[in-house]
Amino acid sequence: MNPYYLITTLFCDLCFKELFRGKVYGQENIPSSGPFIVAPNHLSHLDPPLIGGVFRKRELLFLGRKTLFKPGFWNLLLSHINVIPVDRENAADISAIRKALSLLKNGFGVTIFPEGTRSLDGNFGVAQSGIGFLACKTQVPVIPVRLWGTYEILKKYHVFPDIRHSAQIVIGKPILPEQYDRFRGEKERYYLTANLILDEIKKLALPA
């Protein structure tokens, strides 16, 4: 495992448990081997590092917007902790998708947010076709993940976390290829698959 990634995810897991009093449910649903897609809802900048922390037994790669790669520290850090830059402003930029396809075909786990961007109000956004394309092309399990509390801890445009709030994560059972392959032949196959994945995330609930 990439040592930079290992150290970073251990630190993120510690912050999740101690600073944000985090609880995670469903870790038994994380595949022990083979490729898979992690599909979380997206509430905050905290989501990717916390996902990396709770999935730390499997090294993940993340699709992140290119503008995060600022010169200096952030560019150096993100380049060493498995973040693949995506140019969301250029619809013709398919290099990130090709990289993700290659990684999945070689047995890695790749994290992609079905909504494509963070929530402005803490509610779910609209599913984008990218995750549907990746799932259909690679035929790998998709792990739905739902986060609670990260929006309240670090809202969009806020700089400092509000540690009065806590975070919870539920990891759902894998969505297998046969579940989304029923859309094979449909004109909007990728959008339908992306919406199925987002619907499965919405169904996840905290234990009573």
C-alpha cells in the first residue's frame, strides 16, 4: 500500500473517531479482494478523507476536480494520496475516466460521487451518468455509502470544521452487475444505472 496513503487514512480514521465522534456501520460489506466502486453521497470536503479512513483496509483511488490541485502543498499531497484529477469544465476530457477504467480492470477500488459535486443544503443532488458508465463498462460491484453529519461539520464555503457535530457512515451491501444490467440496451442506460445507485444510497439508514 502507498505509504503516504496509509499514513493519511490512519490519521483521517483517528479524526473521524475522536474529533467527530464518528461511528461506522456495515464494514463487513467492504470486499476483501477484487475491484469495486465506492459510491457515497457528497455533503462536504470531509467526505473523501473519512471514506478513505473507514475503508483503510483496501486502498482506494478518488476522482477529484482538477481545481483542487493548487500549486504547492495541495498539489503535492493530492498527487501522493491517490486522487485522480477530473476537468469538470471540459466535457471532452476523458483521461480521468480512462484512468479509472484501467484501475478497476486491475483490481483496485475507485471512489466516485454519483452526484458529482457537494450538496449546497445537505440534501441529495441529481445523479450524473459518470458512475453509471464506469459500472456498466467494468461490471464490478458498487458499494453504496451514506454519510450523515459531515455537512453540519463543514458546509460548502466554510473553512473550519464545527466539532460540535458528529458524523456517521453506513456502508451498504454491494450492488451487483446483474442488478444494473437490466438496463442493457436502454438508450439512457448510464443515467438509469446512476439513478439506481443513488436510490440505493438513499435507502441506507442508521441502526435504530
